Amino acid sequence: MRWDAYRLEFADDPDVGNLSKIKTLLYRHLEHKSNPQLIGRLYLNQSQIYQKIKNYPLAYDALEKAMKYFNDVKDSLDLSLSYYYQGILLIEEGKLLKAREKFEEALSLIFEDRDEEIQLKCQIYYQLGVCLRGLDKEDLARFYLEEGMMKARSSGFIYQETLSMQALAQMYLQMGELNKAKENYYQTLPKWRHLKEELQVGLVLDDLGYLHYKLGDEQRAISAFTYSCQIQRKYNTDKLPGTLYQLGKIYLKVDLEKSRRLCKEAIELLLEGLAYRFNLGKEKQLSQLFFLMGQYSQEKNDRKNMLLFLKESLKIYKKYRMEDHWNEVYSYFQKYCQPEEEMNFNETTELVKGLRQNGKFNLKKIVGQIS
């Protein structure tokens, strides 16, 4: 199937070599005025590489060029794919309303005469569900995810079926419908294993760890998070620091040193990423880990490091105006600080200009020195 070819060819490691080959082919076919559909597909492939390396302007440009060639072709599938990939780019940039429009345009061009059209339609339903969840339109999101799951199941597309089923489980978990979420997750796991999608197995286990923690079953939560960490380390995922944090939070109650080791690993991963690519999401994760390390330090009667970590956590939450999180950490901080050290969330003077200017690598050394 053409869809599988796109997913498999570009999911792993698009590099400069691939880009160079496509540019060479494009030059030749443009020079000889080859088949418009062939040129359009080369531009489509080029956009996928640019998307993977996060060069969004060039990815959009390649898609626009592809669409000009597809407009002259009777087969509308490639044009639908172009709209679909525009939607994916817009989701990555957080432009959900525009992404929804592109997915709906892609959907309007599909007639379901061939398996690959049905397969793409299932994928569009899935992406619309994800997009609508982000727009807080739960009922409509559930409709598209269920439609996509049932259509994929009836057509034998297990990968698309499982994606939608996993997204439904995540939705139920977020809405607090824990039993429904649990049922969906345990149906999803064997399907990913059957497809040999090990990374997806790890991500499901991560969600299951959180689900079991919410249900009060900490042993199962530990087991799920631990297995998820093993898989995520193998693939070096961006979600790993968050999983390590969840596991460290549970171990804080039963094994302080294991909690410290997990936090240290997560902090080092985040600081390593910040060293070459500043990421606001990572900085916010650091604030969670600093709070956890502050709690660890308090349990070890290490007041100096406790206050250091708590202050760093407070600075980040203040910086991003996350008042509820700030209040949670400050209520803990207040128990141990001296009166002259009291802080006010609404002060006009910022407490920190950013981790890059605030000695983050010194913090890395401090984490390593705590015994």
C-alpha cells in the first residue's frame, strides 16, 4: 500500500542523503517535464523529510508545489495525502483549528474505491479525533475515533485500528473514565505486540502505569512504568523523563535512593536536551523533578539542597505563570523556609531569566553530589 510505504520509509531516519537523492530526481524530472503525478510525489516525499527534521517552512513549500502538480491529475488520492500532511504539520505547530480544516479537506477528496483510500480515511479519522481532543470537543473526537476504529477493523487495517483504540483509551483516562480506559488499553497491548511495534507497547505501558497509580495499585504501576522505561531507553524517546518522574514519585514512598537515581537520570536527560535545543516543555518537566528532589532532600534531612531544589521549581512555575503548581510547591516550601525567605507569586520582579542564564549545569553537578 502506498500509505505504508510513506510511513515505513520516512518514520525512522530521513537524512541528508535521502534529501539529496530526491532533489537530484526532481531536477531531472522537472528538466524533462515528466509525468506531473510523479513530480508531485517527489515533492510530497521531500516534504516528509523536511517535516521529520523540523524544517516546517520548507515542508510547507514542498507540499504546495506537490499540490500544484496533483491538481492536474484525475486521481485525487495524492492531493488528499497532501492536505493530510499539511494537517500533520499544523498539529505539530499547535495550530489545531487550521489542522482540522486540512483534514476535512483531505476527507472530502476520498471516495473509498480502493483499499489505500479506505486506509487513509481511517488515518484521517484518527488525526481528526486527536485534533478535536486538543480543541476540547470530546464528543466529536470520540465519534471520529470510534468511526476510524470500526472502519479500520472491518477493512483489516490493524495498525490504524489500534491507533484509534489507543487514542480512545487516552481520552477515557483524561476524562476519568478509568474502567473504560483500562479495557481499551488491555485490548491495545496484544495488537501492538502482534504488529511488533515495541515502542508503541512502551507508550501504552506508560499510560497503564499512570492508570494503575490512579486506581491505587502501586505495584502494577511500578511494573508498567519500569517496563516502559526499558523500552523507551532503547528508543531514546522524549517521554522518558516523564515516565522516570512518575516512577520516582512512587519510589519516594518506599525506596528513597531508587527515587533519587530515577530523578537524576531524568534531570540529566532534560538538561542534555536543553544544552543544544531550548524547549519550554522540558523546562516545565524540570520543575516537577526539582520539586521531587526537594522532597527527597527533606527526607534525607538535607535542608540546603531541599531549599535549592524547591526554589528552582518555584522559579520555573512563576516564569510560566503556573499559579496552581506554584502554590503546591510553595505550601511545601513554607514549612521549612525562614520568614525572610518568603516569596510572593505576584511580585513584579521575575525570579529567574531562564535556565540557560541560571547555571543549569551547576544544578546537574549538585544532583550528582547528593548522597
